[in-house]
Amino acid sequence: MGILKFLYKPQNELEKDGRNAEPSVGEKEYTCPNCHRTLVESTLENDSWVCTCGYHFRIGARKRLQMMTDSDSFGELFSSVVTDDPLSFPGYQQKLSKARNASGESESVITGTATIDGCRVAVFAMSPDFMMGSMGTATGERITRLFEYATEHSLPVVGWTVSGGARMQEGLLSLMQMAKTSGAVLRHSQEGLLYITVLTDPTTGGVTASFAMEGDIIMAEPGATVGFAGRRVVEQTTMESLPRDFQTSEFILEHGFADLIVPRKDEKKIIADLLHMHGGNHDSI
């Protein structure tokens, strides 16, 4: 597939859009980490949580699925699969409780089925609000089951990744999810079924080294951090300075590890076009 690049408007044009309106009384304000302008919540909602400078804010898994799938089409699967504390790791129960309260979710990934422009798909979305999307046993189990379900029902899979990597509190059991999910992806692929991944900020560690980079088509949001080991680890190991854009979406696109970069406002349309191009399953699930 050819590489597609989507360019932003020049900054001076963006500032003419009139989207920096005064906030309503009591409306929550956010500061863009990139350009440092203040944006109100309603403006960000209208702009898919993307600043006028092009910075893509991190968003929760459920909000992302709501934005990217057809209205009221999402049906959740495997929500009963949750991690416990397999290694009795000190403080882990408290971290899980905090993550669940902060995100409103029981795990770092949401899985299910939906339609995108009428095409039926299996979908998953990882949440930065739950321990930065870290991959534990339940995360890997949910994703594995989703691929098995998609294989059984001849469905394409679309997934949005965001992760700090494998969850250290579950040790080797967490690392095993790399092989388990990859096996499920392979069986899905062997049935000739499509898998589209969308890499969002950040996609790192064991998730990058497994299902995140195994898509037939790999998309990425602009400016997302994508890599395995952290920048400092790589620099200390190689004893070399790295380019400023190292481990960004733009860097991995240039080096052949992604197929296209797509701004969030265009994601649903591009994904829909790809699904239709590959046959588009419109049968009932």
C-alpha cells in the first residue's frame, strides 16, 4: 500500500479558525503540552481532542470507540475477564483499585464488536487511564479471545493501541501475553482476514513487540511515541545520540514500520474506506 501523508494547515491559518473562544462559566480548561495554548473542553470535543497546533491529546478507550464506530453499534465482549494479583505483588491491589477508579474501566483494554460505516468488525481499544494501557494477563486474554471470536465469525479486526508495555506486577505471566496474542493474530491472518492497527501515544514495550506491529495495515496518529525500549535506554546502550524525532510516528513511517499517518479527525473515514476496499462484512454477527 502506498504511503499517505496528511498535512496540517499552517499555524496562521489555524488561528483564523476562531476556535479559541472564551470558555463558558465552569467549563474545564486544558493546556496543550505542545503549543501551551489554553483550550476549553467543548472545543476539544468538537475537534476530536486535537489542538489547533495538531497535538493529539490522549483519550480513553470508550471515548475513542464512541468516536470511531457507528452510533450505538458497539457491543462489549469479555468484560468479565479481569486480572487479580497472580504474584501477590506488594501494592498491586491498591494500584488496580486506583486505576479502576480513575478510568471507570475494569482493565486496560476494551473489546467487542461494532460497525464502521456499516462494516461489521471486531474492535479493541486500549486506555491510557488504566496504568497507561499496561498489558497484564487479562489484557492479553481479552485481545486473544477477540481475535478468536473474529476468526470464528470471519470478521476483520481494528485495534487502537496505547501502552507503556508489559505490566511488571505480573512478571513473566505478563510477558507471555506477547506470544499468546501473536498466535491469535496469526490464526486470524491464516483465515485471510484483515487486521488494522492504529498506533496512538504512547505505544511501547511488549505491546509494540507483539500485536501492535502485526497489523496488515499499520496506521499511526501524528506525533505518537512508538518504540520498544525507552529513548534513554537506547542511548545508554548504544552510546550514541538519537535524532530528535526518534520513536515518533513520523520516524517509523520514514523507516518503513508504518503504512500511513492519519489525523484523528480522518481516522474513521480512512478505516471505513479500507474495510470497504477489502470486502466489508455487512452480515449480521
